[in-house]
Amino acid sequence: MAASDRNTEKQVHTDNGSPHSAPVETELKLRTIPGALDQVRISPTILQSARNKGTIRRLEATHYDTTDHRLFDAGLSLRVRRSGKRFTKTIKRLSVNDPLTRDEWEAPVATLAPDLAVMQTAEIHGIFHQIAVDELVPIFVTKVRWQAIALDVPEGADRNRFRRRGD
């Protein structure tokens, strides 16, 4: 189960010191035994607050790095995710102040191949000027089944999501 908040931004500084706002993802992941999330999904609290029966998406993501792991060593990750017929490139950077947050940049791309020209990588980290796209190799692939149920929570935000991973 994961909860994400991608609507926040924080001030960060580029390599030349100029400030800009970076999108920030906050994510909390929990591990549980098989079947436990089904019990949460059908619990009275969830059922009475659910706006819908949920939507299911199948996602496939290929994570890239150099063979000597230069992106990882710089605190960065690069993935291309396929959701249906759409592809999205995501670059994430570890936060130095909060272990639950990461700076995150996304852009649509045409295929699962890493396309560094799509995003202005200069403001993310200077390492992308030192890596050629042909140096990036697939490190691993994830295949995920997401179920998202929209909830009305009286004492919380207007819209919260409960997500269940499976497969």
C-alpha cells in the first residue's frame, strides 16, 4: 500500500546556485501478509467512504542506470513507465532533509527507451551532461497492478486514495 502526495513543491538550488521549485513526492510504503489489504478494502470504514469500486491499472516500469551505477551513486533514479499506451519518464532525486520525500520530474515520452532530450535535465543534476543516452542500460523491470479507490474522508482532505499493489 502506498500513499503519495505529488502536489507539494520545495525550493531547491541548481548547480549554479539559482533557486527553483522542484516537484516533491512523499511516499509511505507498508508491507503486509497476502490478503491483508483485501480485508482493508472490504472493511466497513472503507466501504462507507468509497466513492467508487476502484480502478485497476497495470503498470510496467523499466529502471535505467549506467553499468557503473553513476545515477544511483548521485542519489538519482531514472525510469520509464508504461501505463496502457502511454509512456512517462521519471527522474527522482533523494531528499537530504526528509527520508520520505524525493524530488520528482516527469515527462511524456514515445517509448520505453530513456530519452534524455525530453526534460531539461540541467536543473535536476549536472550528471546528465556527463552521461550519453547509449550508456544507460536497463537495470530492472517492475510489473505492478494498482487498484485505486477514491475515498471521502470527513476529517481529511476532500480526496484521498487507497492504493493496493498486487501481482
